[in-house]
Amino acid sequence: MERRSRPDLNGAAWRKSSYSNQEGGDCVEVTDGFQAVVPVRDSKVPYGPALCFDAVSWAAFIGELKAGHHRP
């Protein structure tokens, strides 16, 4: 597994995922514009940690969600 350095997320423009719970429960935010990675965080903890996923893996994950291959 290749290990990359963490991108500088200061000033990142975060957006809430359309798959988040709209009642304020499960809120996932992502930010775009980083080469090869997709940073993801919990919107309820905006100054907490962010996970950085490989962009190809993230795209596959979102594709599975859109295709309905997930459990409620």
C-alpha cells in the first residue's frame, strides 16, 4: 500500500454529501480539487480529523451507492 502525505486542507471548500442524513444525523462532507485523493470528514466535527481516500476507490464506492448496492 502506498502512503501519501496528507494534503493541506486549510481553506478547503467542504460540501455535504447528498447521501447524508438530512435531519442532522449522519453528515458526511467531502471536498474536491485534490489530485488523486478525496478528503472526507464528519460535518458535526469540522475541526476533527479527515480521512483521505484514493480517488479511484472513492469513485468506485460512490458508483456502488448510486447503483443501489448498499444496505439501508
